[in-house]
Amino acid sequence: MYIRSADATAAFALTYGNMSGRPKAREETKYLFVHKHGVNVPKWPHRLMSMIDLAAFHAYHPELTNVTGRLPYHLSVWQDSAIEQGLSLLVEAPHALALSASSISVAVMYDNDTAIGPGSTQYEALKLVCREIKEYFPIIEVVGHDEKPEASNIANKQCPTPIIDMNLLREQLCQTTGK
Ligand SMILES: [Zn+2]
């Protein structure tokens, strides 16, 4: 898998550097959660362009995000189809409340001003991530954030809908991997 991860160490430090203790190592891996994340965010002067930007946004504006101030995604798929890793796949990331303890997260980055979802190359990159993660973690189930109500405090949350059709994605993954 091509992963742009030069900044991963910095994202990791920004996420956990000012907190006591290390991130918890995950003991089980049951789900790959697919999320969406807008590149245009409030209180931030520029569009988000990298995992380190995403980590900084969450660190500086926990009140707007998941409150923990920590980077919530292990992986992101950018609009130019670059795949970027921000956290070890073996630690917990705060993206799905209690289900974070048993899951990996990938965020599909999109232009939330226009609400235009992934183009074909970005979507192919997402499928590549899903396939590779399924190789490493064979029992994993690919789910959308809003398919698991217990994974969010927000009622009627839309993530990654409407920009990703999870049923279609799973169908396409089955066709290519046979799993
Ligand atoms: Zn989400």
C-alpha cells in the first residue's frame, strides 16, 4: 500500500505528546470504520491538507471535534487519492466511543463546502485501504460510522453518508477479495 506517512510521527506526538501515558494498544480488531471529514473546518485559516493538519485541528479545537483533542483516525484518504497514516494501526484512536477499542478508522476527506464526495481515483484509494486492512486483519468488518448508533453521541449522524454508499462499497470489496 502506498502510504504518505512522513508526518505520522509528528501527528502522533501532537496527539499524545501533552498527555500522560501512551495510547492504549488495541486488544482486538473487529471493525474498520469508514468516516468522512471535511477539509474546510471552522476556526482554521486554511483547508486541511495533511494528517498533521488534521491532528492539529483536533488538538487546538477539541470543543469542535471529539473533545479528546486526539487525532481520531488511523488513516485518511485525501482528495488527490493519497493515503496517509497518522497513528499506529495497533493503538486505539478516539473515533467511535466504546467501539474504538476494537476498531481501525479511515477518514475520507472531502470538500464540505461543496459537499462533493470522492472522485473515482479517491474512491479507488479507499477500496485499496479496505482491501489491505482486510489482508492484515482477516476477520474485520467494514462499517460506516453511522451504521453503528453506539459509535456516536449525535443522533441521526451522517458519516460517511451521503458521500459513501457503504452497501455498495462492501459489495465491491467482496467482488475483489472474495471475502
Ligand atoms: Zn465519523
